[in-house]
Amino acid sequence: MRILKKLVEASRKAFSGGDWVDSGLPGNIASSRRTFAIMGTSVNWSEMAGGLECNAALHASVSWLSKSVNQANPVVKARRRDGAEEAVLNHPLVQLLERPNPYYDGKTLLSGVVFSLIADGNAYLGVERNSAGQVVELCWLPHSRVSMQKEAQSREPFDYWEFRPPTGSAVRVAKADIVQIRMGLDPDDPRYGLAPLKALARQQYALEQGATYTANILRNFGVVGAIITPSDPNVTLDPQEIADKWNAKTQGDRAGSALVMDVPIQVHYPKATPQDLALETILDRMEADICAVVGVPAQVLGLHSGRLAKTYANMKEAREIAWEETVLPLLNLIAGCLNHTLLPEVSPRWERERLTFDVSQIRPLLPDVDSLHNRARADWMANLIDRATWKRLVGLSPVADDAGVYYEDTVEERTNATASE
């Protein structure tokens, strides 16, 4: 028990702040907050890689997640005395999420939240209040410009937020006026979430370099590069003149025309062709790693690495997996945070309410219609369900006479009708 108590106290101390708290983070707060060390390399891959929006695989992943998350509409459900839940019409939290501010709608706000969670593990919503202190507006805040700050000698996890606008000095913001949505917990600073993108710095850089290399090959019309040397040691060459002639005949509108040299030369091609580098398989692995960490199958995104598994049946299953394993948990994460922070602020009955997202009409999550009808028909013909239940299962509205009528009853009715004829 003493060991457990020490562990609990250590965890509480971590949440209260420690040596890793920096009250004066310069520049990009998100990147300077923590340096992710990678075993076996001293290269800062995160710094070398471009932004998330510059990488095709990452951009495709975030774009797909944003579009998918926005297919589910927010709804607040209230728990009745009998334990059942019913949707609350015109709930103030739903209205706030659907129209967070005069500048953009709720779907745009949610897209910003998804972007920040993937890129930084933390999404921030600024809260605007009226003179009575009521929440009237929400806005997405770039994660790279928000940080927690502590007062001297404070034992709180943090005392206020600091927001750094693009221009001007930092702004001090009250704790209640910024909502933080975390993806997991950063073990080095549990006040923050853990960014999936931090684990993909090398893959991101490799994909960008592979795309740049391929683009340069195409720009040079397939000529990867050449080394030109004199074949006679007694011949003196003008390197720039030779290079200009070579480039003039192998690039641009005159590519493919004859090249005539007045001196004997030798041309060597470096063994660095796309085939030698195995770019196809190397970049496939990078794409696959990105898809695995973000949680969206490659074939769903249309990436090259998903071509081998892309069939009609696999595509359907891949969409279902993406929704069940990634989109639904992401929606639950967002809803859970807003239930904890915003719902008590906007509703006096928050203890019996919860925010959720309606996924009842999401196509990948709907049951297969043919399978549903076949199963209902089999249960009906096996006399396991009555006609009223069968109609409900297939989406029909039963009438009063359907209750208690089983398949064997209808067979007997048809037999008696045939005999009477």
C-alpha cells in the first residue's frame, strides 16, 4: 500500500507542475513544449518534416476524418426517470455547436478540432461570454499558440492560459475561457495530450522527399542525372559548356534531339534510379505507417499503398473499420470533454444530460439490408418471431392484427383457404 500511495502522490505532483513547466515558451509553443527523442538517430526529423498540410498522406487522413466526423450531428439526450433517454430539442449546447460564432459554422469548428488533435494531441476552443458570464460563442484556437502558465509558488496544475497572437504581445486568458480537448496523456507532461503526428516525423519526411525526387525526375523527362568525363586524359573540357549542351538536349522542348560533341566524352549514370532505390515499396511502408497511426485504412483514402487490398468487399469493410475504430472513438472523445466542461455551463439540468453525436444514418454503420431481410425472414419462418416483430425488423409498420400471428398460423390459414375453394 505504501508503494501505491507513492505512485498516486507522484501522479498528483506531475499534474500540479514540476521541473518541466516553462513559463516563457518562445516561438512555436507546441514544438518547443517537448522534444521527442528517437533512438538511434540524432536528426531532428520533426523539424525537417514540413507541416501536416504539406504531406499528401497526412492531409488525406485528416481531411477524411474531418469530413466523416461532420456527418454526425450533435444531440443532447436527457435521462428520464425510467432510465430511458430522449433527445432534447433546441438544447443550448447543440445550438452553440451548430453556430459557434458569426464567422463560421460548427462543422468548420469541428474540422479545426480534428486537425489539432492529430497534429498536437490538444485542441483548444476559446469561450466568449456575455456581461452575465454566460457562454455565447466558441472559436477554434491554433494549438501552436496556446500554452498553460503558472504563477510563482503555485501548486495548481496551471493558473492561466497564454495565447500568442500572430502579431503583438501574448494575451493572458482565464482558465475557464479556453476548453482543452486532449487525445490521451503526454507521459512527460500529463496536462497535455499526446500527438499521433509526433510518431510520424520520419515517415512524413521520407514521403515528402520521395515526392520531391519523383517530381525532379519528371521535370528532367526521365533523366535521373549523369556524370560526364573526358575519354582522353589529354583533352581539356569546359565543364559548364558541356553541362549546358547536355541540359539543352535532354530537358525542355528540345529533349530527345541529337547531341553532338566536338570532344570525346564518357557518360556515366549513377545507380540511383527509382528502381534501384525501390521507392515503390519504401514509400508504401511510410504510407502504411501513417494510416496505422492515424487510424484510417489506406484503401479508404485512395493512397497508393492500399491498391493491393482494394476490392469492393474490402473497401466496404475498410470503411466500417475506420468508423468503428477511429471516427466513433474520436466523436466520443470530443463529446466526453464537452460534457465535462461546457454542458454544466449552459444547462442547469446537466447532471441528467449528455452530449452525443447521432450516427444512426451513417451509411457504413447501417446494417446490410439484404442480410437484415434474410435473417428476419428466417426467424419468421422458424416461428421465432410474430408478424409484428418481423415487420419492425424490415422497416415496416405493423397493424394491430399482426401481433401474436406466427408463420405457422399463416400456413394454416392458406391451407384452409385452398381447401374451401
